Amino acid sequence: MDFMAPHSHSRILFVRNFAARALAVLVLAISGIGLMSLSAQAGDSQNALLETYVGNWTGSGVLEGGDEPETFSCRIEVTANPQHKLYYNGRCALVGLNLSVRGTILYDDATNRYVAGMSSNKQFSGQVFGHQSGNDVVFNFAKTEVDENNEQVSVSSQIALRGGKIVIDFNVTFADSGDKLHTSIPFTR
């Protein structure tokens, strides 16, 4: 079955909206949001780990599962401040979509987890939580939505800060048809 044929335009719009959200979650993992005002004082090791991600990052990937693979690219600047937060500002381009995102990330001692938040030019904002395993920090995001054709769509992504590198994987599954979209984006400095 041709994945995009019956509802090509609405699926492309959904992919664009999903891509905006998923890429926003990626940026959340790299830094975070001024939407939250948590009073958190992370330990020295959590602060040191976060600060290893300060810098300019670029990444690209291919969204697979549609009629044709769609290439895209992102760039993100991550900076630190004295309150042990990271700030980020980034841009991504995918399927004719230009996404800009900004926010913060921090470690919250009270909950013993990483917290990131963001806002974007695509009316998406929110926060996501991460956990540390060794020197890695992993953020998971999952949501089910209904698209313009009243079809249930599952969206998931994982963002990993591993060994001084950043990788995001995200997936979309259309429940009625079983069609799937997937990409993996490695980021480097």
C-alpha cells in the first residue's frame, strides 16, 4: 500500500507538525526552557556532565517511511549560566518546515532527575524528564494524537546524551494503516 497516497497532504502536514515536536524534544535534551522556574541545585557531577554539552552542534538525518526519504538538518547552540542551567537556541529544516526552538535543561535534586523544557515557533512547548545511567542522560517522549483524518497516531522519541555525543531516534505509527515513519539523527560539534 502506498503510504502517502490516500491522505498525502494531511500526512505531510502531520509529519511536519510531528517533526516540529520531535525535533523540539531533541533540543530539550540538549538544553531546556525558561518556561520552568525550578529551584534546583545539582551536585558537582551532574553540573559537570551538563556542561560537557556546551557548544555548537549540527546534525542531519533522513525521515524514512513515506513515498520518498526526506532529508533534513539541524543546528543548535548550547550555552551555560552560573545557575547550572543550559540554554539552547536551535533551528531545524524538514519537509519544507523550518523549526526554531529555545529553552533550558537542568538537574533537579528534589526529584533526582534531569528536567528540560522548551518553546518553539510551531506553538509547541512542554517539558520532558531524563534519567542518568553512568555518564549517559536519556530522555523518552511518547504521545498518541489524532490527525486531520481522525486517525490515531503514536509518536515516540528517545534522546540520548552519550559519550559527548547526542543522538535522537523518533518514530510515528499510524494506527489505522500500520504505516510508520522513522529517523535517527546523530549530532556532532
